[in-house]
Amino acid sequence: MKTHIILFDNEVRDRLLPLTFSRPVAELRIGILTIKEKWERWMNGSVSYITQDYLAGKYPMEYGDVNYIVNGSALPSEQLCKLLLQMEFNEAFLRSDELIAAKLKTVDIRQCYLLDILVILRWLLLVFKR
């Protein structure tokens, strides 16, 4: 199965302006690698984004068989990656009511794809708070 990580921007993006005006948060470098590159290495998968509408053309959202929706400002760690790999489909990890990660099937991604980014993130929070 193809693993895919979809990094999303949250309100942290606004606090990092103007650096994030022309790129998603995960395109910022922390050390020698971008957050995106760190996720690619830790999870051995491909990465795409849910970001601002005006950036979506340059940073389109793609999906695979197994999709992890991950907060783009979260850095991968051994513990977080293990947690993601242990998740079942339609499960999420929240920290203080903030969505850190969720695991979705392709069919769920396709249903969300037609929605606005804010609607997607609100939907994910509502679904996984239950």
C-alpha cells in the first residue's frame, strides 16, 4: 500500500508571516531539511499539502491508499511516527483540542477534496472529538 502524508496549515501559518506567504509551513527549513523532507524520511512516503487556496496550484493535495493528515507545524519524532503507524482508519490524535494527525482512506479524502480547507479541518476536528 502506498503511504501518503498530507500536511495541513493551521493558525501557526499566520504567526509565521511573511515567511509563509509564499509557501506552506512545512516548506520552511529547520536545520538542513524542510519539515516536509523530515516527514518523507521518517514515514518513508510521499508528501503533499492542504494549504491556502492561492498556493494550491503550486502545492496541490495528492493522496494514496493510506493517508495521514498531519499538522504541518508538527515535527516528526520516533514516538509520533509509531503512533501514526498504529492508528486505525478514521482515528485521530488531538492535543489540547488541536488536531495533530488523522488517518483516512482514499474514499474519505475524495469526499473532503471538494470542500474548502477550513471546512475540511473543522470536519476532521468534529469527527475525531467524538
